[in-house]
Amino acid sequence: MDGEDRSKETVGSDAVEVDWSRRSFLIGTSSVLAASAIALFESSNIAKAFSALNGLQVDSGLTKVYQQDYYYIPNQMTWRVGTPMTLHIHNLSPTHFHEMQIGRGGFQRDPNYYTDLRIQFNEDFWDGVPVTIKEEHAVDNLVTNKAIVTSIPKPGPWLITAPGNGNFSPTLRPGGSISLTFTVPNKPGIWEYGCFVQGFIHYADGMKGTINILPA
Amino acid sequence: MADLLIFGVLWVVFSVLGELGVSAWGHNFYYYTASTQALDGLSASVFLFRFLTPIFVFVVLMLIFIPLRARRRSRDSVVRGKGARFNATYVTIWVTLSLAVNLLFFVHPTTSAAEQMFKEMSPQAEQHDLVVDVVARQWQWFFSYPQYGIQNALNANGNNVLYLPVNRPVEFVLRSYDPNHPYAVGLDVIHSFWIPAFGEKMDVIPGETRYMVATPTKIASTETNPEVRVQCAEVCGPGHPYMYATVHIVSDAAFKQWVKQQLKAGN
Amino acid sequence: MAARTAMGSAQTRSDVESRIEQRKMRSAFAIFLFSMSVPYFMMINVRYIMSGGFIPPALDQTTGAIQTVLLVISLLTAVAAVRRVQQGDGRGYKRMTDVTLFLGGVGTLMQGYELWYHPLNPMSHYGETFLATVGLSVVMGLVGLLVLAAGRERVKRIGVTPERQLGYELSSWYWVFTVITWVALYVELYLL
Amino acid sequence: MSVARIGDAPLPLRKKQIMPPVIRGLLWAGIGFLVVNCLVAYLLDPQYGDPFITQPSVVFGWIAATAGWLLGIGGLENVLLPSFGITVTYPEATGWRRYFAYSTNHKVIGIQYLVSSTGGFFIAGLAAMLMRIQLMGDHMWFFPYAGQYIETVGIHGTIMMFSVGTVALVGGLGNYLIPMMIGSNSSAFPRMSALSVWLVPAGIMTVILSPLLGEWTTGWRGYEPLAQNDPNGILFYYLGVLALTLSSLMVSLNLTTTILFKRAKGLTWNRLPMYAWGILAVSLLNIIWLPEIEITFILAVLDRVVPLPFFTAVGSPITYLELFWLFGHPEVYIIVVPAFAIWMEIMPVMARKPLFAREWGIIGLIFVMMLSGFVWAHHMFTNMRLTEMLPFSFFTEMISIPTGFAYMVVIGTLWRSRFRMTVPSLFVLMSMFNFLIGGMTGVFLADPVINLQLHDTFFVVAHFHFTIIGGMVFTWLAAMYYWLPKFSGRMYNSKMGVLGAIWVFIGFDGAFSLMFIQGLRGMNRWVPVYPPYLQGINIVISIFAFILGLGFLFNLIHIAWAMKSGKKVQENPWQSKTLEWQTTSPPAEESFAAAPVVTGSFYDYEDDDESFSIPTTPGPVSM
């Protein structure tokens, strides 16, 4: 609401021929359009190319996995058999619960009417693996299944050791975190990890990743 | 005058054809009805169809007939139209009729059917109803039967399932929270409880309790007709399409049997 | 506005024409203010939907009262600035606007202080509406201050002519609008 | 711009190479985003795990980016600095360049709006095609994840509603035509609309890029409390829509003032063109309801960023629905009211007859506008108290009466006319037919008992597509063909135009009338997977939808071709009497060399014969 338009008045005495180059305009706008298209549709491939550029980086020691709605950062890792590891899982979602199961060998499926939902992996990575819980914060529950679990923090009712509750899976409340210390067992090959909470929808919506475990 | 006559004849003919079509197909408007409530909605729809058909035919015919009749041919020497810029009779009839039709619609199917629905949902009418507690969470339905002590009705595969006896009013008590994480209110969103064959749906709102009443009229199940299923109708996140449950409408005896079996299974 | 300059300067036109033109601009400004008042109506509604007439005892009544008094004084100086500009007194306008800017700036700062160090729980129904409503007022206040500062700079650089007078007037009126809405919000948030 | 002072020797022109404004705007937007985002994310509000983008940082970064974009495109030199009294010469672009720069010419702005809208239409249309591909299967097969499909639905709806529906007929055609129709050479606030037009591409880009922050699954409504639960992409939904609605709000302020205060001499309220009435009605809706929804969206953003619990599960989720639909239903009238006005604008010209019962047409527009504020809760029959249903049901049914007046006026105008069956009139008839179906199915939805079955099914999807595509997009095409000679001085190819009309009509009616049936058979909304018994009908719908998409593309290409190399025609090929046709086609920089004076009604065709007279004293233009 400022009222005046003065720029025009002065132009007359100070005539300038505007010249902005057609080429820079075309290149600029089309590259922005191309960049947005690439950002939308090709971002995952670009990320893959970048991670391939980095080469094979084997995780050891403290390895952090962040959980978001509905994906993991990172969604691929490389481990080596016999390496001592501390897996620090942190749920960054402000609202949702997340878990992290590791397994392979196909899925147990939900035999329901018209959908094909995956419940959990057939083979549990943590079977018989000694795991130490180093710290925990806002853990909803930790199903130990057949893992050999020792807990440094005082185990509460969240530690579910009874059989029949599914695979080893720490379920974190929003903002929760847990650190698991273990030595990578002699189970080389490609493993998958995923989150199957909330009616198994998180996995169905892309919350998954792969671990390549190299032989020693 | 000739135009008016031709138009009138066409209107009557097409309206009659339309009405015949409504008679032949109208009862099929809901495709599959398995509750009295669906039948109420269906009869309201058929009534609307009956009344709207001549109106629809009138306007569509006008939109086709006039341009064809009044079309300017290349040999026309006169380019101007001849009609009036105002015709009190036409405007009066149009305005009166549209007002009358809308008032009628408001009185007849709208208010009368709504009153019927309110009556079914009144506390007196619900005394002998079967009460089913429905809990919606992202992205699952849970059903419990407090009158029978069933905590969480499950089928053999461990999926949530809804069993209803035929011809007995059911009162669904709808709530949205996560029974596995009742302290995590952040997970609650709006869902909508819908059984297509029952002809009604009701939203499930976090922090509130809503009710829906239905009286099943047919023995059916999701396997025999997929319109008999519980489906979430309000978008509730990526799991929304998977948020459904199977429904079985069974005879009274079969329902009692099912209750026993559920209690035995400790559900 | 640009159309006016395109048509030529004020000297070539009759006074009547320019008065009509000014009336048009004022009416357009009124429409603008009408539109801008919708958010305030909404926030007042939202408060009663969310928390009814509840006023928490923790609310800092003193700061609220002081900032309201400051802003009301700045409203008076803004009106005085309009008077000055109508008399063609650019220097007077600038002086008055300086006072308005100072008082308004302090008032808005105090609002910002309340927003930052609020004694209320933001998860409570009153707290959330309080924060959002005061926040709305702060944002509108900052815009108003920016407009006032623009008017002040402009008058310093180009001075007042009948042609440009309306812009100065309207920037002051916008501040008056901001203060009036704050007074309404103050009554609604602190008293009722 | 080359300027020579009369009487002087021509000045030597200083050549100055500048960055193209669009590029400069993008650059400044990028810099603004990076700087402010990093500032907030790393210094003011660092969060655990050092994420580069946090919710607060992206909000402030977006604000800085939008400001940078608007300033870079020319706002700095033309608006911000002058308002502080600082004079800078920023040369005005000429030729094709001015369409990509800040320009105060209402015709340039109109074209800029139209191009942005068309871009949004085809982007959102592409999203619709992707959805239809997925729906050809009953399980996830095209999209990897269900959330992505639902997000695509949301992007489709958002862009269609806020950058096409509310913009094309108001910001686009309104900015171009309204000043000419009322005999003015400019709109009331040319600098405001010169900036507001650039908010549209900014808003579209924001919504399109929202997946980068994370999928959001609320559809075009940003529904709470789901929005609080969704990943961060919802923030870009709220911010993008904020930019788009802000643009529409500015358009409305500008056009209302223009119509109220810049009318030509003799253009009394009795003579005001129907389209101006339509824009006036729409603008009043915009002026009231857009600030309302903007504040609602800001509250929703605060819910996530601060956080406050307004609309979360522990807050009052129903309040968001009320506030949204309070705007949401007027929104659909914001979309169709200008379409009604365009029917009444085109039809008398084609019928060579005075507009029948003009007052009733205006009454219809005004009453639709007023009643639209009383009907919102029919979107909420499934979640409101029973006792509250009937009043809203009543008003919803009553709003069909003023809507019907548009039909009454057009039918009365056509009766016993000399009707020219041209491509615009064909499109208008098709639009009226489709909107009629949309309106009639609305009667079913207004009935609470039936609504409880039909709500949130594809029946509703079909219903509102019939009103919006049928009512608005078909009319938009009619308007584009009708005013094409005005824009370009050239004419479309009749055969191609008729082909385009029939093509779009078949695709549209085929796809969406089947959706009624599909909804009745139990297909709910926002689902990429569905029970197998619905697959057959979905495949047929998808095929019709692809036909429709290609049809729109065909019309776009045809219109673009006709503008560039169609047959040249005389200035007033339709022999229309409205003022915008009393100028050269395409109009000169200043539409009217001298201010026109209106001496008669624009819609009196009855007294004319072949030699057609202009009801205006156009001044030097025609001499």
C-alpha cells in the first residue's frame, strides 16, 4: 500500500537497453526443470551411484541406524564376519513406533482376504547370537527370540524373553534408542532388515534395507 | 408454438423412457444390500431418481433440442434471434418448480429418512441390540463383544474378524486408539467404519465415541460377496488400503456356536 | 496507483478528480483491511472453541497491559502523523512516525518476549491459542512496522506531494489497524 | 526499452547485460533457502543427529526462498526499494522476454497466470495418469509403495484445486479480460499482481517437490490429525498451498477494486458484463475465505513445528475439518461461479439474442456466493452429530436453486435464437451437460442417509469431477477458443476444434460416469489396491482416462498452434458487443487509446441486422 511508482519516471532520461541473454535464460530454466524432475524420480538411483562411488565401506565399531517414517538411514550396510559391532538404533520419528528385524529366507505371510502382507522373515539373524544391550531409551519392547541377551541397563517389562513372540526385534517409541553390542556371527551373505509394526505396513511402505555380510 | 409442442412431446417420451429405466434398474442402485439401513437409503435414492429423471431429461433435451432447432443455417438472411429478453411465465414456473422440488426433497427423502435413522439410533431402540466395540488403529480393526466376553475376535489365521447374527440390530461403538499402545495418543487418526453392503459408514474420531446401528438382513460373508467387508473409508496413512476386515453374517445358531468357539480359544 | 502516474501529474488535473481517485484508493484499502481482519475473527473463534472463556492465573497481566498502553499511544501518534501529512508537513510526519516506530517497536518486542518466555504450557488449550494469537499479532506488527519504516524512509528521500500523500497516510492507517486488532485480541486473551 | 526524447537527438543507448530475472529469482531463492535453512538447522535449533533439514529449518528456509524468488524476479527494484523511496532503474523487458519477468501490464500478467495454470494442469494431469496406471491392477504393481500412490493423489488434487481451479478463470482470464471488459487500460494494483503471479509457479514447485521431504497421505485437504502423523512432506503441502492461495487473494483484491473503481464512463451496474459479475462474486468469496484457510494452514504448520496440539489427536481434530470445509465448500464455488458467468457471456453472442433474464443470472451468482458459506458440513455427515445434519442438508439442497438460474438464463437465451454452433458454444453446451450431471448427483449426496453410503467412495470422486472438470475445465476450453482471436488475432481450425471437443467429451464422460457405478459397488477413495471384483471396471475407466488425457493434450497443441499460425481474422470475429472486442486483436500495449464511453447494453443483439453496430463511443480508436 505504498502508492507510488517512480521507477518509470526516471527511466526516460537514463535509457538503458535491456539485454538478458536468451541462452542463459533457456539453459537456466531448463536445467532447473530437469533438476526437479531428476530430484523427484531419480533421487534413489543417484544416491546409489554416489554410494557406489564411495566403494565398499565395511562397518565396524559404532554403527548408527536412524529410523524415520518410513525408511531407514542408511538402508544398506556392509558387515564382516567376526567384527565387533555396536549397533545404535535411533527412532527419529516424532510420532511412530519403529522396530528393526534382521533376517532372510523369505517371509511369513498374512493369509488374508485380498492383500499380500509380509509378517516377518523366515530366518532370524539373531538366532543364537550373544547380544549385550548397552543402553536403552524409550524402548517399547524387545523380543529376544533365540538370541542370547545380556542387558547392562536394568531390564524392565519391555524385555520379552518368552518364546512365540516372533523374531528378535527391538521396538522403539518415538525418540527412543537402543545400543546392541555383538560380534558379527558366521552367517555371511545378503541379509535384509525391516520394520513390521502397525499391521506390517511399515515394511510394505518401504521401511527396509539390506546388509551384505562378508566372510571373514 | 410448434417448437414448444415438439419439445413437449419429446420431453414426455424421454421422461417415460427414463422412468421405465428407473423401474427396471433403480432397485439395483446400491448393488448389494444386506441391512435395513441400506434398504432405507436405496428407497430414498429411487425416490430421488424418479423425480430427477424428468428434470434431467428436460434440461438435457433443452441443451440438445434448442441448438439444433435454432441453429443458424448458411442461407439464413436474418442473423438476429427473435425470442424475448424476459418471459415472466417461464421464469416463474422455473423458480417455483425448483423451489418446490427442493423443498419436497428436503421433506421427503431427506428428513423422513433421517428421522427414521435417528429413531433407530435412539437409546430406547438399542436396548436389545448386540453391542460390538469397534476399535480402529493405524491400520487395523479390532472387534470385541462385551455382552459375550469376547475380547478380540480372531479367525483361524489370527486376522480380526466380525461375526454378526442375522436380523438382530447391532450397535457398533466406534473408537480410535491403539490397543497395543494405549499411551501413544499421537498415533490416533480419523478412520471411517464402512461396510458397503450395510449402506452406511461412520467416522471414528480420536478421543470421541461414535455409534452406528445396522440390522443385517441376509446371511452372507466377505467370501460370498466382497461388498460385505469392513473397509476404512477415510484416508489414514499408507496402510489405509489394507485396513479392512472380513465380515460374516450368520444364523443365530451359528453365531452362538462361533461365540463358544471364540471363548474357548481365549479370544 | 501506477495508473495515476501514467495519466500525468496532479497539477494538470482538477482537485475533484484527484479526490475521487483518493476515495477509490481508500475504499480499496478498506476492502484489504476487511480481508485482513478475517484471521483475527478466526483466532478469536478458535480460542473459544478450544478453551472457552478460561484465563489461566499464570498469565502475565502486567506485561500485557504495558504493551497495550504503548501500542495505543503509538496509535495516537500514527493518527497525528496522518494529520501532518494531510497538511503537507513531511517533517512532522517523519517525527511522528519515528515516535510510532519506537513505541510500536517496543510494544512488539514485548509481545515477542511474551511469546518466547511465556509462562504457559504450550500443550494446554489456552496456551496453544495464546501463542498462536500473539504470534499472529507479532507477525502483523512486524509487517506494519516495515510499512511504517518504508513510509518514513520515503518521506525523508522524496518528501510529501499531493500525489504521494496517500501512500503515507495508508501506511499509518495500516499501523492503526494493527493496533486496534491487538487491543481486541488483548481484551479477548487477557480479560474476557 | 528504448526511449528517445522528442526534439532531442536520439540518446546513445547504454547496453547493459543483466541476468534473466527468472534465473536471478531462482538463484536468490536457492541462496535464501540454503542460508536460512542452515542457520536454523545448525545454529538456532540444532537437533539430535544433525539432520540437514528439520521441520523448523525447512519452513524458514522456504519463506526465505519465496522472498528471494519474488525479489529476484524484479520485486526488489520495482516494489521493495521504491517503497522505501530509493529509485533504481531496472529496465522493463520487452517482447517475449516480458512474459518471463516482472511486468505490470495486465495482459502479460493474465498470460503468465494462464501459462502457470496450464503447466499445473498438465503436471497434475500426469499425476492422474500415473494413478490410473496403478489402478489398472488390484495390487501394488506400478508404484512401489501404497504411500507414494496416495501422495500422488494428494499432489494431483492440490495442484488442480489451487493452481488451476481457483486460478485459471480468475487470475488468468480475469486479469487479461476484466480491465478490458470494463474499459480500463490497467487493473487497480498492477504492481501487486505483477508479483502475485510469480507465487503460482513457486507454489506449484513447492507442492511437486514435497516428496523430497517425505510422503504425505492426506489428499488435497491436508486432513488432521493424519497430517500430524505423516512424514514431513506435508509441510510443503501447507506452504505451497499458502503461496497459491496468497496469489489468488491478491488477484481478488486487485480485480474487486478494478471492477468497483475503474469502470468506464457509462458502465453502470446495470450494464456490467456477466463475467465481471462472476469475478466480483468469486473475489468476495476469496477475500473472506482464503485468509481463513491460510490461518488454518499456518496453525497446522505450527502444530508440527512448535509443536502445538491444535489439531492433533489430543487437540480438536474435528475443528480442523470444520475450518477446512468452511473454506472448502466455497472453494468449489470459487471454481465454478466464473464458469457460470462465462456461459452467460458466450451464449448471447452465439445466439444473436439479448441475454435472457439477466437480473436472474446475477441473482443466481450472488446467492450461490452467499449460500456457499452455509453448506460446508455436508462434507462431514459421517462425523457430525445427527441433530446438526438437517440444516446443512437443507442449505445444500437449496443451493441448487440459484445454480439453476444459470441454466434458466442460458436456455432462455437460446430459445428461438439464431444459434451459431461454434467450438466455444459446443464446449459451453458440453460443460452445461456435465455440470448438470454433477449437480443432479449432488442431490443424492445432500441427503444424509444416502450420503452415509456414498461419502468417501468413487461416487463422490465422479461427482466433483463432473462439477469441476465439467463445470470449470470445459468452460475454460470454451473461453480459450472464444477469446483466442482476442489473444492472437488468429482463429482456430473448426474441424480440429470440434474433434478436440468430442474427444475430450468422450474421454471425460466415459471415465467419470463409470466411477459413479464403481463407487456404488464399494470402491473407496485413496486406495491403490482394492478387492479383485473391481478390477474390470477400473481398467475400462483407466482407458477412458488416457483418452481424456490425450484429448487435453490435443486441445493444448491445437490452441498453441492456432495462436501462432492459425488463420488471421478480423478484430471482432464473433461480432460481440462487449468492450474487450472493441479494441484491436491482439490488443495494443494500451488497450484503449482513449477512454471508451458506454452508451448501451452489451447484450442487445435483437435490433441488429447484418450491419452490426457498436454500443460504445470508443473515441479515437475507431476513427
